[in-house]
Amino acid sequence: MSAAITQPPRKRFTRSDVDQMLDSGIFAGQRFELIDGDLIDKMGQNPPHATAIKRCMKELIKTFGIDLIRVQLPMEAGAVDRERSVPEPDLAVLMAEKPDFGRRHPSGSELRLVVEVSDTTARYESTTKRDIYARAGVPEYWVLDLNNRRVLAHRELDIPKAEYLSIQSYGETETVSGITVSSILP
């Protein structure tokens, strides 16, 4: 007798699969991101999530200027994830604007900071997404955890190991990189 299957087989998608489906119009009007071969529904944002993105964007613009801020736009995953992931962080800060970004997405090493706002998926953002961003070379990654009213700041990227050596939690009365956490919470 064979071992029991604990999960049914899943269809894992590649970028090529998704590009073909997009070209055929199968996803017209839908928002999703490809993460580790899964199509993740970018469902509508509830008011706290949308407000947090707006507040965080305003604070990042004050610090870095509008030209370096990207909102819910794709970035290039690292080599090991590239065929099965096209992350779209809620916010990203570029190191510098480059003319060829009109033809390609920035790589993780061309970003200064990535921010994901989480109201229902903090564990996912703090594991799966964190690992993709680390492997892509993103030097600093924040999870804005709305339920626990904090920022989890992942820093000190160990590039060979593709992991963050420092993870710090900042409560709403604390400041992370010059930004008071309460100013970006809804």
C-alpha cells in the first residue's frame, strides 16, 4: 500500500505560463502576483490597508523624494526564484532611477527598501515573501503589521546565505529609519 497523499497535486506556474495567459486575455481586469509558482490574488484592499500604504508612501516621499518611490509595481526576483516569482511589493524605494526601467523591472539589489503592508498575512510576509526578497538582494525589508501595530524591520542582509541577520520589531511609539511608526499606521 502506498503512502497517503497529504495534499492534492498543484499546478505550479512559470512566468512564461502567466505571460501566455495574460496575452490571451484570461486575466483581464484581475490583479495577482506570481509567488513561488502560485498565483496570489491581489484582492481589493480594505480601508486600513489602503490607508497604511498611503501614509507610508507620504513618509517615504519626504525622505527619498517621489522619483524613487514605487507603489505596487513588479520587481525582478533573484535568479533561483525568477522563473516562478514576480513579486509586487506594496512599496519600494529605488537606489536610483535608471533609464532602462522602462524596459525591465528593477532587481532587488537596485532597491533600498521594500515594504509590505499586512493586515491578514503577516506570517506569509514574514516568511515566504521575506525569503524571496532576501534571495533577490533587497538590503532592507519591512513588514508593516497592522494587527500588532508594529514594523518588523529585516536588515543586515547576508548575501551568500540570502537571509537577514537582524530582525527588529518597532512599536507604534518608536522610530524606524527616521519614520515614527504611528505616522504610517491607520
